Amino acid sequence: MRFIRLPWRLYRNEPMWVAPLISERKKHLDRDHNPFFEHAEAEYFLAWRDGEPVGRITAHVDQRFNEFQGNDWGLFGFFESEDDPEVAGALLDAAEAWLRERGRDRMVGPMDFSTNHECGLLVEGHHDRPPQILENWHHPYYQRLLEGHGLTKAEDAFKWELYLDEALERSLPVMFELADKLEPEHGIVIRHMRKRDFEDEVRRFMEIYNAAWERNWGFVPLTESELKAYAKDLKPVLDENWAMIAEKDGETVGAGLTLPDYNQVLRHLNGRLLPLGWAKALWYRRKISDVRVFALGVKREYQHTGVAAGLYVEHYRMAAATPQAGGEMGWILESNEPMNQAMEMMGGRRVKRYRFYEKLLPAA
């Protein structure tokens, strides 16, 4: 519990930080209940000073990730520390030693526990916008602590702020023209996910997710049990208006899963639903003003048809019909130039940069 509760002390004076649900963090870190541990192992470390925890980190080995990516990386995550290089160094040394004992040739992170979870260190945009659902906020000094210990940039990922209004329709008529041709010319229709059939809907989404992201840096596909757990966790926050499937003759060819930003609710709960958290959650849920595009993708063989344009246009229509007029895209790798250019072309504003670090672990 002290591992979970440490951020409450480290961020006690930071209004931008949003406390996660304690119950969710317990479940996520529980080796007996998180299906991640069906193919991975991890160790949790706490740094102590004068009987009080002052930092934390995990080290983990994900065999499924290693097999899929064809590497021998070890991973680290859940890094939190006081502004003290001695504390950070002790934590990173412990993680490195644990990974080296298991034959890992480098340490990469932070990932809590993979790129399918909260990941990356916030290095730009600490005060532009608060963190969204499934996104961490970090003290700015964390970058100095990690880089001071010899960790270097492996990859960066951007988050773009995008609001969908009439100006977008005027500036990108071709996108709306492509969307209009989607069904008559290609036989592709876009519909909204059905919450009553959510596990199967998430399975359809994950088919696209795995196909569209399999070549991405750091990607690892979810297992069947992880998929079921994801569906269970996402269902309470799903808004059918913002969850979309593109189909052709019953085949799923594209999907977009966008989530209301429930961090706007969590910031009022201080990590607990009881005794009054449920009432607060119900009240503040009605006031959610932004969304986060969790992921949007199209099978490669259909990328020429305008499916992505159709999904974007459906988002535009939902922004006009719901209280949420926009928000942020999920993180996009810096190396994904086409997507970053698309966000800029649509009038997006880059508001955050997350960094993945690495450090070689030569054999002793």
C-alpha cells in the first residue's frame, strides 16, 4: 500500500496531478489478478529515508514483448522520487541489477507495465493541459534525475490538442468528400459500438489495433485474457457516441475508440469511491468537457479508401452533438510523420511530449 500511496505525498502541492483510484492501482499491481503476469514477471522497489518512503520503481521482464519484438529488453516503470539524485540513483541501480540478473541487455521505460498501459515520461507540457484518462503527469525534475543517471532518449511521443468545429470542415473539404464516398464507392459503413455487446466490440477494435500498430516501436499485442480485462475496465467509461467501427460486408476494417476524459471526475475523488466518491463521480461525470482519442486505425489494405477520413468526420459530428467539442489525440510517436502531419493539417496543437528512455546493460 505504501508503494501505491507514495505519489499522494510527492504531489501533495501539485494541482495538475490527478490521483488514480486506489482500488484500480491495487488491481493493476496484483500479480495474481493482472493478466499481464501470465507472460511477465516484475519486482517492486521502494526507497526509504528515516523510516519514510521517498521513491519507488518497478523492474519487469515481459516475455511476450521480447518474443514479439525479437529483443532482450528489460523494462522499468512506476518511477517516482523526491528531487534527490541519490534516491533516484538507488532506485535505478536496483532495477538495473534485477534486470541484469535476468539477462536483459538494456533497460527501457517508463512503462506501467507496457505501451498498452500508462507509459512515457512527461518532458514537455507540464502546465499546458492537465493529464487525461490513462495518462501520467510527472514532476519536471524527473527528466533531470533519469538523464543524470545515464538514461538517454529512445523514442518520443506527442499529444495533440484538437477541437472539431466548422472551421475544420471549411479547411479540409477533401476529408468530408472522402467520407461521403465511403459507402457508395467502397461499401464501407461506420457505426457506433454497442455497449451491450462490448466484449465482442472490443475484440473487433483490438483486431484493428493489433494490425495497425504491430510495426510501432514498443508495441506488444494483448492476449485474450488481457483483452477481456480491458473490456471490463473500459466498459464503465465508454460513451457509445465516441466508439466507432468501420465495416465492409461484416468485416471490421477500421475502428476508433475515444474515451470521455474521466480524469475530470477523478480529480475530485482523491483516489476513493467510498464513502462519497460515487455521488461525486455521478455529478462530475455530467460535466466532462473533453475526450481522449485512445486509438484510431485502419487495416492496411483499406487505407486507400478513406476509412480514416470517415472516422474523423464521425468524430466531428459527435463533437457537434455532445457536450465534448474536442480534446486530445492519444500519443503519437515522433517517428510517425504522416500522423503528426495530419494532426497539424487538421489544426491541432501539440501540447505534450512523452519520452521513453533506455540504458544499455552490458554483461558483467
